[in-house]
Amino acid sequence: MGVFILRRIGVMILTALCLTFIVFFMTNLYPNLEKLAKTQGNFRMTEAEVQSYLDRNGYLQPIFSKYAQWLGVAPGWTKAVNDGVRGRCVHGTVSVDEINNAPKYCGILQGNWGFSTVFKNDVGPLVLARLGLTGKLMMWVLLLMIPLALMIGVLAGMREGSATDRSLSTISIVTTATPEYVSGVIFVAVFASSTVGLKWFKGTATAAMEDATFNNFFLPVLTIALYGMGYIARMTRASMTEVMTAQFIRTARLKGASFLRIVLKHALRNALIAPFTVIMLQFPWLLNGVVIVETLFNYKGFGWLLVQAAGNNDIELLLAVSVASVVVVLLTQLISDIGYVFLNPRIRIS
Amino acid sequence: MEPMNWWAIIAQIFWQFIPVWIALILLFSVSFIYKKRLGLYGKLYDSAIGLIGFGLVMFWVFVGVFGAMDFIITHDPLSQVSGMKNKPPGTPMRGATAGEFGYYLLGGDNLARDVFSRVVKGAWIVTQIAPLATLFAFMVGITLGLPAGYYGGRLDILLSFIANLILAFPVILLFYLLVTPEIVATGVPSYMATVLFVFPLIFAGVLLNSRFHTQPKVRTPLLIIVLGIMFWTYLSLVSEPGSKVDLLPSSLDLFDIPGGILVVFVSVVFVNAPTVFRIVRGLTLDIKTRDYVAAAQTRGEGSWYIMLWEILPNARGPLIVDFCLRIGYTTILLGTLGFFGLGLPPESPDWGTTINEGRKLLSIYLHPALPPAIALLSLVLGLNLLADGLREESLKD
Amino acid sequence: MFHCKIVFSFGEKMNKITYQDGPILEINKLSISFFTRLREIPAVMDFSVNVQPREAVGLVGESGCGKSTVALGIMQDLGKNGRVVGGSIKFKGRDLSQVSDVELRDIRGNEIAMIYQEPMASLNPAMRIGKQLIEVPIIHEGISEREAVMRALEVVRDVKLPDPERILKSYPHQLSGGQQQRIVIAMALMSKPSLLILDEPTTALDVTVEAAVVELVKDLGKKYGTSMLFISHNLGLVLETCDRICVMYSGEAVERGSIKDVFDEMQHPYTQALFQSIPLPGADKNERPLVAIPGNFPLPHERPKGCNFGPRCRYFEKERCDVTDIPMSLVPSNDRHATRCLRFQEIDWATSGGSVEEKEKTKIGDVVLKIEDLKKYYEVASNTLFDGGNKRVVKANETLSFEAHESETLAIVGESGCGKSTFAKVLMGLETATQGQILLDDRNIEQVPIEQRNKKTVGEVQMVFQNPFDTLNPSMTVGRQIIRALEIFGVGDSNEARQQRMLELLDLVKLPRSFAERMPRQLSGGQKQRVGIARAFAGDARIVVADEPVSALDVSVQAAVTDLLMEIQREQKITLLFISHDLSIVRYLSDRVIVMYLGHVVELGSTEQVFSPPYHPYTEALLSAVPIADTSVQKQHIVLEGDIPSAMNPPSGCPFHTRCRWKSEVPYNLCERDIPEVQELDNGHQIKCHLSNKQLDRMEPVIKIAAE
């Protein structure tokens, strides 16, 4: 087991390295850098001015050396300019003394995530704070989505073809066919706009960042949860119907076990193996929903941050955001693998 | 002129869709008569769910096709008419000229364009891009998934790693990185297109060669003709004058695809292909243990013949079902792109963009955002139902 | 008639139905139908059978004859589409279709228990064995968990499983197939039911394991005083286990009576045909060939008018057998012996009825294939998911040496894991040998993978596969598949020539030419297997490896397919390597036999030599394990302990020593230490055993045919 986890973590780190390098490469393509220079300076910069801006800020080094510095395995760049020295590990133009006192290495291995050009702030705390906000959102989403999805799936799959099955399956198909930007729009239109006039909930969730209430937080949570729910419910249903036709269920039935006992004791554990992995693999998709919903409801969390970073080519922020999301995705995959092993005794080591 | 009431609006919309109704009735009655001879498609006519789904999908396909032929729309979807800004459904048009339809059936949007015509035009964009992109994703996924599952070993490890890499990437982030004007300027999407669009060629080439290599007289001319045509199409597709990939003189270039559409297309294929890869790989692992595969091996068939002619046809059931589901998913992705204003031009009538435009004034005006939202919902729902129906019917064999 | 009162050894709640006389189970004119959207499909019609206390009744028939439907009907578990449409099922005098759901649950598992075909599938994979066992008495008798565990331990001991405590704590996948089936049996016995229904309980098991399980069922039936309904397609098994038998054909019971009456004085043409199509000792491919039943099993909705067996019956009389439904009629002077035949009193049952043509014995030719010291080792990672990649070597084939001649049938016999399929793979070129050589006409081919073999070699060595449902590509027409093989082997220079050759091949395997246009799913199992054979002969094969080509087919079809193979062999002088676990068929058709166990050839000789003493101890046990459907055969009962060891982890020394009953006769623990040398007995008869000549000579024949 230990070896297995170690190997998985190895693969995870390799994946994360590959992905961050791709992001690094894409964000450091020249047109992107040019755009960055122009947004930081002004839009009427000449080609030469752009070049000098980029040079002063170390953007024109070879890509691999820049990537190594960002990782913290190569010493940060320093550059003598007219009025002093600039470097990766210091802010702005400083004196030679200061640069000598500053650390040589300052990449993510040293805990230095860089500086956001959009928010004019250190990336580390910025991402952490936003992650916290999104964590709150996700917690409520999961709390709503998973029990609901599993319940619908199990109830529908218990008796295939029954009226309960048909109606619950229809509900889950409709929800999977409704992306967040459609359901969100409809929810806001129906429950929060003045035209319909119900005004039960708030159409924005900005206030929920400090103080989440049912009133201002329910719609965004529901919007994300619904889309994911349908998919998990359908998986659970499929798995449940398959298990219910398995021979060992017939064995249990012909033992004289009651229907309730068959479902609870024999079917459930077997039926939940497949959906468990699905729930975990849902995470990269849920992130999608988070970005849409946070934009739609103006909730300034991690998804909103991603949009800001990507829209303005805020390189270091974007890198941190991708590291964070990749780590989240890979961690859930790891958890899903381990959980699968524990749910399914056939794989467990004897 | 008086505004139209709701009944009149519904009746008028129904009337506008007349060509669609005729086409649907024709399609259904012809298929129903010959359903015994139509295989899996014919069996669909035994499943209520599948039939509803198929009806919804074909409705939008016909709306798209006839809309593109300017049959259904009442106004130009891009032209702005003064005084029609955010007007509610059924508002009469001010200063309508003779021969022009006098009302905005579903009202006007924020830029005073006709919502109804925009939704109809949007159907064409979706029904064009989504199935094609899905088809390309399947070509890539199949061409890589078959050998990964069949040979296993290092190739499998490498390809699976790459697939998982792409899958671990948050889709939105990928789109933000790929679908920006700056990236288009670097030519990265064009290079990706050059690589991704080769796969159908490889697929067709290997498919025909493995089947006919025993008869060189048939094989060689067949391959030259098929691959020749495909290669020309391929070059026309990837090369665009003025972009980084400009391989074909414009006199030979069959058609041009605007960079914006191409990049959207490429990213959608890129995102979908790994999932298809995983499905195909899993199916291959299962089917390759069958005796007919062993029989093919013992008579010395080549690996590609076995993969493409012995394994792939027997994996078609789950693949067809996934194809339907994936078109739905691609439609949602396209909407997401539109929602974030990525790729497609801002005045584009596609549903995602329209929803994004409409949501800004949502608390006051519902009518610009709701119709495209409901259109998208019903199309994806139709695809899901169709997939469910197909799955049910294919299991009955 | 018995007067039976079951005495319970445990002090459980008395919750069984008390009853006095009469049969435990009484099925009277039962009809069961399944309803689809298109039509009603009658699965069982006018079926009657009685099971008396402590009696074992066998229900025999080919697949699709409705025998399993009867079992599910008794359990009232026909699913959504199935319904009893006529007749009654009475259990201890109560009509089961009248009882409420709650009462039904009380009966299931408590009064009537069932044992199924696939032990792995019928146990819950995510629940410990113990939990699954104790559930039965907890549901039915409401006893405490501790008490239930005590009883589970006792029952597990009764089914002769080692270390019951450990077994109760394990999950199903941790046990072998034989052990799982014992657990299923234990589960059925947990509440001491009065009726046990066994639905093909040993079909999924190896022969030697099957023999042990059958023995166990018989003993426990006696010990627990349980009545049994034993469903099987194997007449030999029924003979060994049952008191009475009921033969089914196409949804109807066609003959019913005591084992002795039905086996020795059969009164229905189908029963007779069935017996003539199975290879009993004494049958011989040249002098007394099997007689296949012509035609095919009718589909449920295409049954003929009148007698269902009519179209395939050699005694069929027009305008008599095909007019009305035929009732069961009692055979005078026999005890409760009934048959569904109008003409049973007119038929002379003593003559075999059909004309048996003797066939000329083929002359065995030169050596075409020579295997010398062939070894095949695999390296496998022992546990890919968690291990650091420890590699283990699996010795799938150890020093195989033998020759095969032209026109010869060489049988390779052995149970799962013996390495026969690995050998086939190496021969075909799907794998390459680790050591040794394979000579095909003096050409070495052991290191030549199939891609590097020339067309001729590939076409010369071909294979017929086991599973007919898997052997053809489901999405290609039959003709297309044969033509493809012709293309690959370079036969014919135009499409027309190949088309013509394909039709000739269909003629060769006796299929109508119109089948070329059919899809595989429109063919029956036997027909598919014929197409598989046609495909194998597309490249003028000289050596054909047939990997259990008939074991998945019904008995009546088996005979026809075997016959076909023999006929093609006679015409084309091919060498047939016949891989099988079924010694009856091997004795019938092979000239020489190789017996394999865990990768070793343990015995090799002519059919005569192998089937008579001296035997290798494994051959001896194997012979004893094969059920024989002949009342005049007397068998020695040799039951092997335990299961076949895993090829991943074979025992030291002689691979068979863990189960060998002769081991104690060999001094110095030789069996556990050394792999025995091959002993050459007489005339090419080889045995790999430590037993001395003297000991071998003492062996007695396993099968004796009583003098008539």
C-alpha cells in the first residue's frame, strides 16, 4: 500500500510539473508578454519600449531558465540597470546591498509564489484567501449534491422500470442537460429578478463572501450542485440496476431476505463502488462550474480569480492558480483510487 | 400597430417553423415505414424515450439548416433596428418596410436585434460545430486508444499519461490559455490543428490498407484516391493565408475557416479526445480477449486489421451512445466559451454568447437570455434522451 | 410411502411447515410463459414431477429446454416477464402460487434452498463469507449472532473446508472455485431445508473438483435428510446422484421414471437418441460411431405441432405424431415410468434404430510435428497494483516431448492451469518458446512468431476455438469471414474464385450455402462451431489444434461436430491435436493421449495404454472423476483432496504430490523433493511418477463394464 501511494504521488508530481510547464510556456509566448507589457505600461508603447520593459523585468530569458527560477531550483535573475539593480527576489529597483541580502533562490520551493501584476499583491496569500472562499462554496455544494444524487440514484435503480425510476431518471437527465450558465440564468430570472417578482433569493452572492446566508448563498450552491447531481445520480442508478440483476442478489432473495435487507445489506455497498470514483473524478468538472457560477453571481473566489488572472495574463498568479487546481484534481484522484480499494475487497491486498 | 399577444406569438412561431415540421414528418414517416431494415436506427422507433430525444435533436438540426437557408428567420440577426432595444416579445417594428415582417417575435435584445432570428441562426452554429468537433475527437481517440489497449506496455503507459495530463487540466483554464487572440497570433492553435487533423487521414489510410493489402490491385488506386481527396481537404482546412500555417496557394484552397472558429474547434477536439481515448482503450482491453481476435491472430492478420476490423466494429454500441452524449457535452462547452466571450466574435448569434449578453440585464429583462437558454437545454436534453434510447435498444440484442 | 418427520438437532424456533405424508414437492401440469412485447413465449408446458422425502430427482435436458425455469418457478422467482400460466406447484401440500410474499420469504432459504451454477457470481463479493452464512438462520429463526456463527462453523466443517474460522472471515474472491461452491452448499444447508434445488452445480468446476463436490452433495443429502432436485445436462452425473430422473425436451417432460428404468429401458426416442450421441465406454469412432440427432432444437415460438421432437425423430409418423398435443402415458409394468410418445409400444427399443455405418480405420502416416523438451516460462508481476514490481516466473510448460503423425488424433488432456492452452499458443506462434524446439516437417518454428511465418506455415497450422459464441466476429457475415481467411492465406486469385472456394468450405462442414450471407447471431452454437472449422481449413490446414471444440455445445450437437472433425480428418489426412478435459470424448476419438498436470506431461501413450492400468495416479483419479451414463459401468471411487494448486505457486517436487493417494507408497519423501523422471513402460507408454514398476503393476482398472 505504501509503495502504491508513493508511486501515485510520484506520478502526481510529474503531472504537476508537466502541466505547470505547459502553462508557463503558453503564458510566456511573446504576444502574451507583449500584452502584459502594454497593460502594465501603456497601450501606446512602441516595440522598443516593450522590449526594454520585458528585459528590465527578466521576461526575455530562455524559457527553461525562467521555469527553473520559478520552481526555485535555479538562482533568481539579477540585472544591473541605470538606477540600481533589479532581480527576481526583490521588488522594483534596489541597491546592490539589498540584492546581496535578498535570498538567492526564490521559487515556489522556497514558498515564494511571486507577485500578481493585476492585484499588486503577493500571489500566495491571495490564492489562499480565494481558495478558502471557494472551499466554503464547494463544501455546501458537496453537502447538497452527494446525498441527493446517491439517494436519487439508489431509489431509481432499486426497481428498474418502475414509476419512481422513470420520474427520477427524467429529473437527473434534465439536470445533466442544463449547464450552470443556463440553470443559473433561469434561477436568477425566476427567483431573483423583478420581472417575475418572486424575489426569494438574492441574484448576487458578493455578500456571501463575508456572511453566507441561505438567502444569498442558496442559488449559487444549487446551480453547481444540480449539474453535477444528475450525472452522479445516473451513474449510481446504472450501477444499482446492474447490481440488482446480479446473481448474488438472487441468492439473497432466495435466502428469504426481505427487499429492504437486500437493498441495504447486499446491494448498496456493491452499487456505490462505481459512483464513488465518479464523484471524485467530477472535481475537474466542478471547477468549471465554480468558475461559471462565481462569475455569474459575482462571488470573488478561486474561479473568479482564475478568470481575472487568465484575462490579464497575470503570469505568476495564473501559474499559482493552475498549480492549485491541478493539485486539487490529482489529490481527488488519489483519494478515489485509495477509496476504491477500500470499498472493493476484491482489490485489497490479501 | 398593436403588440401581438402571447397566443399570436406562439402561433406565428409555429408558422415560421413550417419547413421544420414538414421535414420532421417526412423523416419520421419514411423511417417508420422502413424501420425493419434500418438496424439500430430503426430500433430507435420502438423506444419512446429515444424517439423523443431524436425528435428534439432533429428539430434543432432542421432549424439550423433551414435557418441557414434564411427560411425561418424574420430579420437579419445582426442588424440593429432603432427603437427596438430591449423591447418585449411581440413588439411591432417601427417603420417596417413592405415585405418585411412587422414584429419582433421574441422581442429585441440590448443592441435592438431580433432575439428570435438570433436563436434560429445560433442553432446553425451549434449543429455545425458540435457534431464535427466530436467526430474529430473520436478519430483522435480511436486512432490512439486502439493501439494503447491492444499493445499495452510502454505505449499504453505513455499515451495514458498524456491523456490523464489533459484531463487533469481544468477545462476553463485550458480555454483561457488557448482561445485568446494573442495565442492565435502565435500560431499554436494552427499547429495543433495541423497535428489533430492528421488523425482522420491516418485512420482512413490504415483502415483501407489493412483491409485490402492482400489485393494490391485494388488497394493502391483506392488509397491514392481516398487519401488524395482527404489530404487536399486537410490542407485547405489547416492552411489559412496570412496565418502561421500557410501551405496552400489560395487558388487551391477550397475553403477558409476563420481563425476564431478554428481555435474553438481545435480546443474542443483537444478537450474531448482524451476521454474518448480512455473509453476506446477500455473497450479494446475487453474485446481483445475474445476468441475471434485470437482466430485473427492465428491466421496471421496484422495488428491494425485486428484493431480496426475485428475490435472496433464490435465496440460500436457503447461508442455510438457516447458519441451522442459527447455532442451534448460539446454543445455545453461551446456555450461555456461563448459565455466567457472566448473565441467566437462578440456579435455572433451562438447561444452561449447570447446568454452571456442577456444575463447582464437579467434582473430587468428576461426575454433576451431565456430563449437561447431553453434552446440549448432542449438540444442537450434531446441528445441525452437519444443516447439513453440507443443504449436501451442496443442492450436488447 | 415414507412417513417423515424431520428431527432438528439444534434447538431452533419451530418455524417449518409441519406435514404428514406425500411428496415434498408436487408439480402438476405446470406451464410457465415469458411475455415480451411481441409475443408470449411458453418456456415450460404441461410439466409434472413429484419429489418424495429423501429422494433425489434429476432433471435432464439440453440448454433451453426449460429445466432452470422449472427451478425458478418453484422458487416463485420468475422475474417481471415470467408467469405461471397453468398447473400448480405444491410444496408440502401448499400451493406456492397462493402463498403471500411474507410466507414465501419464510419458505425461501428455510424450506427450499438453491445451489447455482456460478459460485463466484452467486456470492456477494463485498461481504465476508461468515456474514453471508449466518444471515440465513438470523432471518429465519431469529437466533443470536453467536449461535449463528457456531452453526456456520459446524456447517463449514460439514462441507469439508479446512480452517473454518479463517474461511468465515474471508471474502469470496479469496477462495478457489471449488471452495466457493462448497460455501454455496453450506449456505443452502444452514437452515436445514427439506428441499434442495441444484441448478448445474458443478458445470463451472474442473472434473476432479466436480467429483468431490458431487460426492459431498450426496453424503450431505443423506446426512441432513434433504430431498433434492438435481438439474443437469450431464446424464452421467444424474446417474451418480439421483434416484429418479425426468428428461426434458423443448419445454416438456418427455420421459420420467426411476434411473434404472430410464437408463436401461428407455421409452422415448429423444432419450434414446441422447444416449446414442454421448460417448460411452465401448463407443468407437470407427466401429461404433456416435449417432448425432439430426436437425436443430426448435425455438420456443417455432415449436412444431404435435410432438416437439417429431421433426428430428427417426420413428416419426406423419398425420399421427404431428396432429395433437401428446400426453404423458404410463409404461406398463414399470414403477411410475411415463413417456410422452404415441408409438412407444410399437418401437423395438432393443435395436438401436438408426443404421450405423462402420467406417474404415485410417492409416496413420509419418511424423509431421515433433516437440522436443519444450519449455515455456512466463514472467509476471505478482501484484501489479501494490507491489514494488516483484517478478515471478510461471512455468506453464515443462519439458514437453512428443510426436504427432499424419492422420492421427492426439489428445491433450488436463484441467485448468495444466498448460495445454499455453502449448497451443506456442505452437500457433502467438508466443515463442523459452527452450526446446518444435519441428514442423524438420523446420524449427518454436522461435518464429506468427508475423514472421510464411503464409503456407500459417495456413498449415490452424486452430478451432472453444467458445462458439466467441469464435466468430459478430459484425461480419459468415461468408465474409471465411473469404477473409482465404485472402490472408493467398488462396484463389480472384474474388470469384474465393467466393467459390468459400461455398465449397461451407459444403465441407455441411452447412447450407445460403449461410454465407448470415450474421453469426443468426446461427446456433453448433453451426457457429462449423463455421469456425471451415475457417480453420481455409488454408489447407495439415495440423489443426482443437481447443475443447465441443465442450460448450449441447450433447446432441457435440456428436455431430465431433463426427464432422473425424470425417474431415479421414478425407484430408490432417493431424488433429484435440485439447480436452473430457476423458469420455478423448477415449472415443483419439489415437494417442497426453495427460498434463500443472505444466508437466504426466502420462503419454496410446488410448488403450492410457485408459487401462498401470496409470499415472492423476490419470487414475481423472478417469474415476468422469461421470459415465451407463448403469453397467462400475467405477472405483477415487476422490482427490483439495483443489488444483495455482500455476503461479506450484508445489515442490512432483506437482501432483499434494493430492496423490499413492504418495505414501514412495519412500524417503521423494515425491515432495524431486520431480520424477519419465519411465518408459511398454511401447511408447510413458509415465512421470516415482512409483516402481511393481507398484504400478498392482493398479486395478478404474472402470469395469459388468458382464451382461
